Amino acid sequence: MMNKKYLIPAGIIAIAIVSIIVITSNPPSSKRGKPMAVAAMSVETLIVKPQDYQIQVSSFGVVKPRTQSVLVTQASGQILSISPNFREGGFFEKGEVLVQLDDRDYQAEVKIAESGLMLARQQLLEEQARTNQALADWQRLSNGREPTSLVLREPQLAAARAAMLSNQASLEKANLALERTHVVAPFSGRILEKHVDVGRVVSTNGQLATIYATDYVEIRLPINNSDLGLVELPEQGKKSVAKVSFESDLIGLQKWEGELIRTEGAIDSNSQQLYVVAQIDDPFVYQASQQMPLKIGQYLTANIAGKKLKQALVIPTKAIYQGAYVYVVNDGVLLRREITTRWQNSQDSVISAGLQSGDELVTTSLGQVSSGTPVSIVGQASKAAQSDKGEPSPRRGDKPPKAKLIADKAADKATKEEQRP
């Protein structure tokens, strides 16, 4: 019994000694792992590289006809008939009779002029015969003297010729008035507004319709002063012609192709901008790819093909903040760069200063951030996450840690001491 009393304290002492050894060989430490990095935002980037870039200058305008005029009559009378094409929106060809006036009065005037011309021609022939007879009589009775103009009836002959010419001109005038009762189209075009119809009595210079030419239309386009140096303007002596692409969403998205034909001679006093004029050929011809031909007064947006820049630095416009700076990534942190823009539209911007080839530009829209903010680049975040993980859990077959082996041996020794008799 006495041995058992001394065995219990000995076991306790052995366990205590083993515990001390374990603690001293494995000092306690918190399971903190690697220190966490500062929380980083993820951004998308692109590498800035020089490239050839075609400038497209945006503008807008309204479709106007090449020629628009008021069709008037040069004769008077009642309208007897009109062409089937003489309607609003109707197309007509050059020389087509659009309006027919009552021409009976003009036909009568032609007959009167014809009869007057025949009478004048007869009088001229009679006077010519008298002149010839007077010359023969003078030669027979003059004894070699020179005849005067009155003797030879030259004034009377000249008056007869003048009367015939006058009656001939009257006939031509009567025929011209008769011809004008047929109102013909001065060019191939279209009716914009019709002012008269069958049965209407019109007077000379009476307005019949408003018409316009259909061979091509013109669009007046303003150009920003900053873009003037980037467009080949069609000035006198320049052979190059800038192409223009037009779009309209009046009925779906429709497109047309045209070109610049001239530059206006003065700066617009209201906008202080220079206007150029573009032309679209055959704008009213229906095409299967389009739902509707152009209309006069239709609003169009335009893209004018400007100069082609060689090896320019082009970035998305959305990456520019307040029109003055961008963000780039360098060694995992944001850096703010002040830039100078040479040209830009809603999608692209050409940079003249502030960026270099090879810079990693941030394209993600950011709020108010400061230079030096740590960031991670989209696509590289998974690799960074794997490198931040702790030690992997032991696999089957791996050796246990040394501290665990020591503790297990101490526990076995204490158990054996307690079981001794």
C-alpha cells in the first residue's frame, strides 16, 4: 500500500515533466498564418501600343435638294389636262409635259401671223419686181448716167423686206406662245407641292408647283474648328475627295455613302464654324437593302473620313477622367497620369502626350481613387489567391509532426508507470 501511495505522485511528476518538455520544445504560437495583404480592387487593363488610325469626324445635317424651284407658266389659259406624275411625290423626267393649257387662242394667233407673213412676202416680191423694172428703164433712158437710190426704189424694197422680217418674227413669237401652253419639266425631278389642278385658269407667271431635282441631294455639314486640320477639305485645286458615311434611324437603321464636293466660302456667323457640303448620288432609287429612299428634310448623322494617322496612341475614351488624366498600373499599384488629347470621339481618343508605348492602361471605370492604391489585374487574381493560401493539410502516408511524437511517447510512459505492481 505504501508503494501505491508513492506511485501516484511519481506518475503525476512524470506527466508534468513530459508536459514541460513538450511545451519547451513547441512554444505556443497563434495560428495567424501569413499576414494578410491590404484589400486590393480588381481592374481590367490593356497595353498601349502604337497603331495606324483612320480619323472619323462626326457631323450632322439635313437633306436638301441640289436644285429646287417653282414651276410657273409662261402662258395664260385654262388647264385642260395634267400628267399622272403631276402629284405630290410624283417623279418626272426632263422634257415631260406636266400641264396642258387651252391653246386655241394661241393657234389662232399663229394663223394670223402666218397670213401676215404671206402678205409681207407677196409685197416684197412685188417691190422687188418694181425695182428691177426701174433699173431697166433707167438703163434705157439715162444716157449712161448713174441712177439714184430713189430711182431704183431701194428704200421701198428695204421697207418691204423689213415688213416681211417683222411678220416672220410675229409668227415665231406666236409659235413660241403656243408651245408654252405645254408646260414641260426643265429637269428630271419630283413634285414637292402642287398648287393647281385641271380646270384652273392660270395667268402668265402663275405658280403651278414646287419641284426639285433628283439626280443627287446635298447635306450641309458643320465641322468643329479643332477637326479642320484632320479633314481633307475640297478646296480649289485639291483632287482628293473625302468619303462620307450617313446614317438615319427614321425607319430602322439605314446607311448611305457620299462624298464632300465643296467648302463654303465663309465661316458661319452664328456658330463660328466652317460648313462643308456633301453629296449623295441617286438618293431616291429604291434598294432592296433599304426600307425607304431618302426624304427631303430628313436628318442624317455623318462620319467624314479624315486623315490616316501613322503610329498613333489610341485608347478608349471611357478610360479618360475629366478629360485630363488616366490611371496606369505599375508594380501592382495605381498611378495617375496627366494626358494631352489630340482628337477624340465617343469611343476612341488619340493621345499626343502623357502615355508611352507599353504602358498598362486601366480600362475599368473607377471612382475617386488615389495614386498608390494596390490593385489586382483581372486574370491574375486566381494566381495571387493560390499563393496566399496556408500550408496544405497532411496527406495519407506523411510523417506526423515531431511534437506529436514526443507527446505520444510521454503518455505511453506514464501509463506504464501507473500499471506497475
